[in-house]
Amino acid sequence: MRDHIIGEDYELWDIVTDGPLATMKINAEGKEVPKTRADCTTDDLRKLEKNAKAKKWLVYGLGPDEYSRIQRCTTANKIWDTLQVAHEGTPQVKRSKGTRLYSQYENFTMKEGETIQQMYTRFTTLTNELKSLGRVISKEDKDKKILTRVLPVTWESKITAIQESKNIATLRLDELIENLTAYELRR
């Protein structure tokens, strides 16, 4: 979603995450209040248009059930917050989910009968879910994990050959998987 909105207009994502661009004025009592349409300048109208465009982008992809959750939200930021809680949970739920997923990461191993590509798909899905919850796993940790704790003992000779022939610090993860897949096909 973020990429689609940024692709349309970079400023829209700020509106989604930070709230609408303000079009305010000082009233007779000295308090700041939203401007009426008649009080808006050209710049204010541009801000209102950006706010509406951000809401439009969020609402476009929603089905009826999702739409019913957000139909009363007045800003793109409120829509986004509502959708995040609906899909990711509250901060407490996100922490619990992150802890559970990290435990799965720590205990991750290749399943019996699983191909390298299947294992890598599961691994990538897991690390992407962790990333979405704010727990980013470094490239080095992922490489080390795959080479030292994920693959079965029967792969030990290949692991040793890779470690001796390649600079693990500069080896891209997709290259590592490619190398392991090629070896798997020869087995």
C-alpha cells in the first residue's frame, strides 16, 4: 500500500501516517479552527485535495467488510490507524506476535523432503513478517542462519565448500540460495 501511495504522490504517505495537512484559521475567540471553504486560499484547497486523494488511495482496495470498518473515519490517518489495528493488532498484540515469530525464526530449520526453494520461501515469509513488525534481521544473520542452523547435516560438505570458497560477508542471499539449489539438483 505504501509503495502505491508514494508512487502516486510522495506527500500523500506523510498525510496517511502523520495526519491531514492543516487548513486552519484563528476565530474571534483567538482559537484555532478549521477554515471554511470560503476562507480557503489556493494553497489550502491544494491541501484539502491532497487529504482527499490520500483517503481515496486507502479506500480503493477495500472490500465491503473492510469499508464498513473505516466508513466513519474522517481522515486518511484515522483510516490507516483503524486498518493497522484490524490487521496487525494493538501494540501489545504486535509485540506478542513479534516474540512468537522471532522464536520461530530462532528455531527455523529445513523440513524433511523440502526443497531449497520451498525452505527459502518459508524463510523469506517469516523474515518479512518480522520486518513488518519492526524486527529487521540483518543480511549477515540470515546468511549465517541458513549456513549454520537451517540446513540438515547431510549438507555439511556443501556448506563447508561455500564458506571456504566465498566471502560470506559479500555473498548475496539470493546467490547463496542459487548455489544451494544448483547443488540440490545435482544430488
